[in-house]
Amino acid sequence: MDPLLALRPWETPEVTSWGRLPMNATDRRPGALKLDGDWRFQLLPAPDAPVAEVWSSAYVPGVWTMQDTDDLPQYTNVRMPYTEFPPLSPADNPTGVYERTVDVPAEWAGRRIVLQVGAAESVLLVHVDGRPVGISKDSHLAADFDLTGLVRAGERAVVRLTVVKWSDASHIEDQDQWWHGGVTRSVLLYATDPLHLADVSVRAGRYGELRVDCRVREAGGGGALPEGWYVSGELDGHLLTQDTEFDRANTDDDRVSDFLGEARLQTTVADVRTWNAETPELYDLTVRLHRADGTVADASHHRVGFRDVEIVGRDLLVNGERVFVRGVNRHDFHPLTGRTVSYDDMRADLVVLKRFGFNAIRTSHYPGDPALYDLADELGFYVVDEADIESHDHAHEIADDPRYLNAFVDRVSRMVLRDKNHPSVIIWSLGNESDYGANHDAAAGWVRRHDPTRPIQYEGAAKLGWADPDLASDIACPMYASLEDCVAHALSGEQTKPLIQCEYSHAMGNSNGTLADHWAAIESTPGLQGGFIWEFWDHGILQRVNDGRPVGRGGAGLYDNGVAAPGHRWAYGGDFGERIHDGAFIADGVVFPDRTPKPVMYEHREIAAPVRLECFRHEGVVVGNHQHFRGTDWLSARWELALADGGTLTAPAELPDLRPGETAAVPLPFELPEDGGEAWLTLRVTTADDEPWAPRGTVVCLPQVRLRAAAPFESSAPVVQNRSVEVDGEGLLVHPLLASAPVLSLWRAPTDNDELGGTALRWRTWGLDTPVRKVVDVRRVAGQVTVHAEYATEPGVVRHVQVFTPVEGGIRVEERAELPDGLADVARVGSVFETVAGLDLMEWYGQGPWESYPDRGFGAPVGHHCVPVDELFTPYLRPQESGGRHGVRRFTLSAPDATGLTVALDEPRQVSVTRYRADDLTAVTHHDELVPRAGCVVHLDAAHRGLGTASCGPDTSPSYLIAPGVHRWSWTLRAL
């Protein structure tokens, strides 16, 4: 019997590998033979099923669940997708067999030949020419296998990769993500000298001190390191000093196996350029292993960043500075290829994050592709590197289970060994949502011994006590802790560790309310240092509607601006026929599945603004540099003055030369008109030159300050006494531009936060989704009409009064709604009406241009904005309330011939203009089911409930809830 199958590794947690080489930090990608492309493939029902004679094909790297097989993607959050308890896996266990012929280069004769499988989930079995090579678990780290004795240079070999989908390891890979199967990262074949660099460890500090520790091994082991061999190092063209001769291993000692020796190189770099996320300075390091005659036997290339990470008191310091961690959680994801992401994909991810003010990534919940760390080093990100451990469904049982001890230590240690030389990695994470037990402590102990230069975090330990010094986490890293609890802890006098939330502000659907409030508290409260938003992507898979299958690699042109093309949609849990799934909970990112930014990205950009307008004084505007390390010389700017009644004025801006933390007063660039009116000054800050992550002229932030408040609202048009307002028999306004009259609205299409947080159920129980309007009284006096109506709800009657008054050019509408005490916390209080068809453009003065809400409006500057009506709606994966604009003072809806209507509001209000009624959005589950209306559906809200993040985490703050009692608002409708 095949010895690999005989081990039955898919049900044996004690077996983490067999025949796999030790992990190390030498990068063998340069010069390797890439084996990516089409492989022969067949999908078996179980790992011990016989291989058939008929083959299809599959692309590597890739998941078979996205390549037209009958095993489709499945999404679960906490639950395992099958009922077996650990370490068991189901009998129906899809197993992919990949096979291809490899031509081994003839010039590799006499060399050590190694196969590297970048990642495979969840168990990998390797054969060459029918002979067993090895086994690997850990779905997100590479596995290397020595093929030297199995293949010959200049000849062909048949490589077979057998990938078993379910195993004991699946129980500790229970992350909140799609379940796939396949070979998800590149497969390489590379060669080295038999005597080679086995590992290189680099430590580079902020004062320029550099230490490079090198280890040498020989393929197959045996023998001492030959006399005269040596190691050299070169840093940006300068040679390093060899601090020690090789320590040569005693080869009579069986404990050293094939390890031969080690050497240390070191130097001190004068006037060192330090690495940080703002100025990610890197040096090129080459380490060479030389034979006695000076020729090079092996080399390893690294990019070195000089920086220190330490915890002092309750502060996390980078190069001695307390930095704010503006982070996001990132999965490997692509809507066409699932878990497989290319270098270009990863770079595009980080470029988007950089442009919107993020400076940190948590690799949730497994190590990323090696290229991700190269990019983080280059572009400037602080990385929390997280081990591939999550046992969410069976966390309590597994944390102390000795059968999983090897797996925990193996996964954490291999991550550290691979990624230790990256300056971007500032924290090691022991995994996610796996309770806390002896297995974690064992892994933490290994890390502390091997790498004392970085702190460790683990939420499962930290949640037992944010200040407890005896737990494995050096950082208090809670998950979705309330802002009040965080501030209270920081002010308690008991805090002992930095408080940096590993997850906060859950980005599911129309969400991320109170994000600005969080950061106002973080920046003003010592002890609070930031956190990581959940998460980067909406994990919608592009699906063909006609057959329900993933589109796969060929669908690149089938989506745009977050919207799938006709006949396609973004699939979430349950859309592939899964019996066990967790629905749209997979759609919880700050970008759509095609990486289009959601509106929250603009909110975050302003929260993280490097340059801010602190205040307005008589001598001018105070400008501040809020960076940690960088001056303002990389930025340019332009002033914009938005006048309520006079359009927008612009002027060049000379940014003062400010070091981090400095402020300076800048004279006002404009003379304010004497005739009054609201005025807002915006500083449009852009990149002055090309940055690695943005071309010259890219907007960095739009800080704004109000120069003059609005005058008290007065109707600008006199009452017209000789014209009457027309209402029908139900007391509904009749107007030629309205397809339906304004009525009271207390309901919104529930957001994901509303549904999962429980408020939508309460609103339905109250009957707010199906209100019955009863006209109590209609009075006509001198052309003015007053309508009294009542709306029955379960807690009591809502009384609504509308007063329609003819004014010159239109109608003034004054409204009052009285909510009984039982209606505490409704969705909105306001008017809703519909327009006739043809009004396709919205222009407004208020916050914009992107979507904003009462608790998510910090990033939407006040100004004059213009957007087509069809683009106002935000296509969150599950249709819900969207498209609102906060702080609108007035707006116009117009047709191409410039006809239309304009609405002036009594004060800044929440306004929504889309093609959908709330009922339209509530009735469907995907956007391909929506049918836009010809006219506009307009909401004018006296009050609108905040969004919060209650789908996973705290709801909105009490100040953004709608209280019972009397609400008043007024507005004026005119024809253009």
C-alpha cells in the first residue's frame, strides 16, 4: 500500500508533516522553475478512492471549487461545514489529484533539487514517478521537498500532488471564509549547491546596527563543513564584517543531523535611514556562501529595514515613537479565483489601502503569500502576522488537546521562521478565535525564545484579562469591545498593555457607524492606540445566474464599480446550494468584491488625514501635521471655498514645512463676501510627486473647517395669497412633478446591522414596515392646506401634521410628527415621495459627494456636488438602505432639458434619492433581482438613525438614536 496513504494523514493530528524540509527565510523564488499552468486533474470522492484513467485539467495555482467541478464553494463563519467532531473528517471527502510532467534542467546536474508547493488545502501528499516523497499540512505556508535522489537533471519526471480537502487540520482552519480545495499558491522547482545556505536571520535596529546569522546544511547530511568555506555579506554595495568564523558542528553528535555550521556577519550603518510605515526605507542585502576558492556556492537576497519595535509601559513603539495603528484585516480573496491571488492582486490591495489612510494589516487568519510581505516592506505597512490556527467551532476542546500540540507549535514556528526578516512584521499572532490553552502557551514560549524582538498578541488570551501579565498576549487586543469600555480601561489606572483592537467596526453592508467617534477617543486618550477594521474585502464570488456556478478565471470583464454584469451576481453563503452556511456574513469588507472602495473608505481617509485644519482664527487657519515620522514636503495642496449662495472659489495653497506634530497658522486665502451665508474652507491635499502607491496629484485628504455658520432659516419666497395648494380626497399633495405625494416615513430597508442586531425585528413587530395611514382632518384656509393624519403602530398612534403653503414659485411644506413613548429608536422620521420619470441628475449643497449618514459623515465635506441619480445608490451585496447624503441644505433634480424640481430644507437634513422604494430593497436578496423605477424615490429625514456595527460588535451610540416625542421639519418645493 502507498506509505503516504497508510499514514491516513487526514485523520491523524499528530502527523503534521512527513518528508517536508524545515522552514527558513531564504527566498528561492528568484531563479526557480515555475510549474504554474494547466495540470492534469481529477477529483476523487475520497482520498483512498482509485485514480481513474481519464483526466481533465485544472489551473495551478487555483482552487478546484472555482474551476467547474461539482464541488462548489461553501461559506461558514463559526460552524464547521460538517458534523464530525475533531479530529474526524467526513467520509465524503473531495480529493484533488494534480499531475504533470516536468523537464528537469540539464544544468542542474550534481545539484540539490527541491520541489516547493506554495500552499495547498488542507492536506498535501507528494509523489514523483509514483514514489512517495512527503506530506504537509498547514494550508497557508509553503512545503519544500528534497527530490535530489528521485529525479535526474536533463530528464523528465512526473510530479503528482494529491490534495485532501477535509482533515483533522480543517478543525484548526475554521476561519470566517469560503471553504475551498486545491493548490492555492505557486509550485516551484529550484536547485542549490548540495552545501547551501539553510537559513539567514537578519536583525537591523534603528541605530544602524545589523546582525546577520547564517546557517549551512548539506543535502543528505554527513561530513563536516569543508575547510576554507566562508560567508560574505554586502549591504547596498558595502561589505559586512564576519564577526565569527564558522562554528562547525560535531558530526558525531546525532542531534545535529545534517546541520554543518553557522556564522555571523555584522556592521553598523552610519546615518541610517530607518524603516517605518510612512518612510519605508530599505537596504539591499546579499549573503553569499563561498567555497574555499572564493566561488559562490549559494546566495540569499533580502531587503532590510532598520527599525525597532518595543512595548514601553502601555505603549507600542516603533523606533521609539508611539504610532497609531490604522489597520484592516485582510484575507486572501479574489472574486474569480477564490483563495488564489496574484502579485498584481496583492499590490492592488495594498495600494488601495495606502491611498485611504491605512498603515497596518492583520493577516487574518493565516500567513499571507511571501510577496505580500515584500510589498508591505516596500509600500510601508505594519503587519500583524497571524498563524493558521482557528478552531472556532471546537475551540474549547482543541486549545488543550495534546493531539493538536504539534500542529499549534508547528504552524506558529514555521510562520516566524519564514517571515522573521521582514521589517513590516511588528507583531506575531498565535491565531484567532481558538479559546486559550496549553497549546497556545507552548507556541508562545517557542516564539519568545526564538524572536525576542517582537511582541506577541492573541485575542483568546487577552480577553481573559486586558491587564493580566501572566497571559500569552503582550497586547490587549479585544474584539469588538465598546468604545466606552476601551476608554474606561485606559482611564482606570489598571492598564498595563497597549490596547489595539484586533477587530472593530464590522464593515458588513451599510455600516461602520461611529468610526470617527472611535478615532476621536483613540487620539485623545493615552493608552488607546488603534485597531483593525473587519475587514478589507466583500467576499462575493462572481456567479452565473443561469446555472449558479462560479464564473472562474475568465470573468475579468464582467463587473465594474462594485456591480456584476447582467446575468451575473455576487454570490454569498447559500448561493451554491450549501445546506450549512452563514449567508451574507461573508460580505463585510470596506471594498466591494472587485476592489471598488465603499463609502466608508472616504470616511477612513479623512480620519487618518496626515494634514488637518485644526481651527479657524482671526489670523488664519491652523494647519497641523499628524504624521509620526514624515514632514509635509511630499504633499501639495489647493484651497477650496464653498459658499452656500456663491458656488466654489479655488486658490493655490502653500503648505507650511511642518515636522510631525507641529502646527502653524496660515493666512486665509480668500476675502469672505460681506453678504453673509454659510462658508466652508477645504484644503485639497494631494501627492506632490509620484509615490510608489500613488501618482502625482492623487488626493490624500480633504480637511475642512467652517468659516461662517448658516443664517437662521427663513423662507426665501413670500406667501402667495391668490393660489391654492391642491390636495386630493386623502389629503395627499397633488403636484405635476410628483408621481406620489409626500407621506410620513418611519422605516428603512434594514441594513445588515439592523437585521443581525435585532432592531429590524423590533421595527417589524411595531408595524413600521406596513403602516396604515388614516386621515383625521383636512383644513383649507386662504389657499393653505393643513392635513392631520394618524399611523397605527403596536406601541401607539403616530400623529402626523402637514401644512402646505403656496409660495412664489412653489410650495412650502411644514411637518410635525409625534411619536409615542413606546417608539424609542425608529429607523427614521421624515417624508418620502416619488417624482415623475426623466429627472436623472442630482445637484446639491451639503455633504458629499459620496454616501454619508449621521454617524458616518466625517469624510464627506460640505460643498456643491453633482451626481447622476443612478450613481447615488450604493450596491451593497445584500440590497438594503443606501445612497443617503447627510447634511443636505438644498438639492435639485433635473432632466437633460434643465426642467425639474428643487428642494430647500430648513436645516441640514439626511436626504436619499434613488430608484428604489424601501419595499423594493427588502423584497430581494441580490441586485440582479432589483428593477429600478423610472422616477426618483426621495426621502427627506428630520432624523435618521445611525448605522452602527451591530451585525458584529457595538450598535451606534445613543446620540445617533431617534427619541420619541415631537419632531419638526420643513422644506420648500419649486419647479425649475
